[in-house]
Amino acid sequence: MKFKLLIALTLGLAATEASAEPFANGNPHAGRPLADKSCNACHVSMFGGDGSKIYTRPDRKVKSAEQLAARIRACNANSGAGWFPEEEAHVAAYLNATYYHFK
Ligand code: HEC
């Protein structure tokens, strides 16, 4: 009985840790230049400034880490950036650390 409780607690803790940083496999410093190069110009043409308003506007579309990953995947494909999954993870880590702050 105690053993089962211990397992449950351990699993719970692991789940909490995993969700504390949803893009722990990405490096924000590697993500920034990728997004600057392949993504910002189009967002700037829509929102002006440095384009970051697309991520910070009050009615932004992305509401979770899963949606952020999906959106980056779709924009990667649509824009022809040609990123590998690791590069998508870097950009996700960068956008999350800078704008979205999903846990
Ligand atoms: C050709 C134009 C274009 C390019 C290039 C582009 N995007 Fe987008 N992006 C859009 C549009 C349009 C939207 C959706 C705006 C809306 O639905 O209101 C969007 C929305 C987003 C959002 C969601 C913002 C929100 O509302 O929370 C993210 C994240 C995003 N783009 C990431 C990227 C990334 C990463 C790249 C580079 C691979 C990229 N975009 C390249 C046009 C572009």
C-alpha cells in the first residue's frame, strides 16, 4: 500500500517537473536567430514594429504549449523554413521564454 503511494507521488512529481518547462529540449538562444531569419518579416508586415505583437496581442490565438508547438510546426511548413524538429523546439523554447510563459 505504502509502495503504491510512493509510486503515485513519484509519478506526480515527474509530471509536474515535465510541465514546469514544456520545451526543456529546446535552447532559446538557438531559437531566436532562427525566428528572426524565417518568421519575423511576415509578422512585421502584419503588426509593424518588431512583429512581436503577434505573440503579445490580447486576442492571440495560442493558448497552450501544445498549440504553440503546433503553430510553429505549421508556420515552419507554410513558410518553407525547412527546420528540423530540434530547430522547432529551439524556436518554441525561445517564444515561450520570451512571450508565452507556458508552464
Ligand atoms: C507569410 C507570413 C508568415 C510567416 C512567414 C510566418 N507566419 Fe506566423 N503567423 C502568420 C499569420 C497570418 C498568423 C495568424 C494570425 C491570426 O490568426 O490572427 C501567424 C501566427 C503565428 C503564431 C501564433 C500567434 C498567436 O496568435 O498566439 C505563431 C506562434 C507564429 N505565427 C509563429 C511563426 C513562426 C515560428 C514562423 C517561422 C517559421 C512564422 N510564424 C512565419 C503569418 C506568418
